[in-house]
Amino acid sequence: MVERNSEPSAQERAGRPFPVSWDQFHRDCRALTWRLNEVGPFHAVIAITRGGLVPAAIVARELGLRVIDTVCVASYDHDKQGDLKVLKGISEQTAKLGGGTGKGLLIVDDLVDTGKTGKLVRELLPDAHFATVYAKPKGRPLVDTYITEVSQDTWIFFPWDTALSFQPPIRDGAA
Ligand SMILES: O=P(O)(O)OC[C@H]1O[C@H](OP(=O)(O)OP(=O)(O)O)[C@H](O)[C@@H]1O
Ligand SMILES: O=c1[nH]c(=O)c2nc[nH]c2[nH]1
Ligand SMILES: [Mg+2]
């Protein structure tokens, strides 16, 4: 028998699954960009790694931005959130574009959940515009622009974390 840690993971606590396909994610990123296009212009896009890399690429393409930097953060180990660690900040060149406080910079992440990651990037760049594709209620106040709100007990399954698999028919107990 496989020994299991008795403490439920964030994913298990969330319970409600929300799988997102590549198509849907692309559509949601484009919808996000329509909103951001009303707010900009921006000097540069900053992706919060790793989840923010995919939406940042799409948003940068749509906004015609070619200066792209990263803030590399480690928090969730798969689905358990530990202490936040900034592994890498933005470059000196990008910091200059934002006047030191992030003004005119666009921070992009895939989602806000508890808001811990959002709070950290806000502390690093208080005047930057923070955009996410999805938002859960606890983190939502930290975000300037987002597209879809899901309940706090939802776990979003991103297309880069998942693969197509057989599902039993609903009548046989499928979720
Ligand atoms: O609002 P919070 O509770 O802080 O959670 C949101 C963060 O969690 C996920 O990243 P994760 O730390 O799992 O790393 P990853 O982007 O490398 O997958 C997600 O991409 C957000 O960055
Ligand atoms: O893939 C993910 N889905 C989520 O809902 C989530 N919340 C925090 N981190 C997350 N990662
Ligand atoms: Mg992330």
C-alpha cells in the first residue's frame, strides 16, 4: 500500500476541478489582452515563472511588446504551498524602464489563488500593472486586470500540466 501524507494538498482541499484546454487558455489570454490594450501602453512584460510564461508570451505578441523579463518565484511544490522564494528578480535594464517602482510595466501570471505570490510581486514593483488570466476570491484584490473568476474551492488544471485520458461515463460515477 502506498503511504500517504495525511494532510490534504491544496489541490485536494480545493476539490472542484476546472480543466482548461489550450484553445480555451489562448482565448482567455486574448480576452485579457483586449482589456490590457485599454490600460497601456506598457514598456515591458514581466512573467511570473513558471505559470506566467505562457500567458506572457501570448499577451506580449498581441500587444506588440518585445521586452520580456521574468521574476522567478518558487512556492507550490506541485500542489503544496511552501515558503515563497524569489530565485531571480528583474534586470537592471527593466527596472530602469519602470522608474524603479514598476510604473508602465505589465506583470503577468496565470492565476492568483491565496494572493501570496501577488503580494510579493506587488512589494517588488508597487506601481506595475498586475494581470492574471484567472482569479480566486482571496487573491483577486491584488490583481488589476483578470478575465475569469473561479471559486476558492476550485483547482484549475492548466493544459501544460495535463494530458488527454479516458474518463468513465457519468452514469458510472465520473465527476
Ligand atoms: O496566489 P497564490 O496562492 O500565491 O498562488 C498563485 C501562484 O501559484 C502558481 O504558481 P506555482 O508557485 O505553483 O509555480 P509555477 O508557476 O512554477 O507552477 C501560479 O502559477 C501562481 O503563480
Ligand atoms: O495548477 C494550479 N491550479 C490552481 O488552481 C492553483 N492554485 C495555486 N496554484 C495552482 N496551480
Ligand atoms: Mg506561478
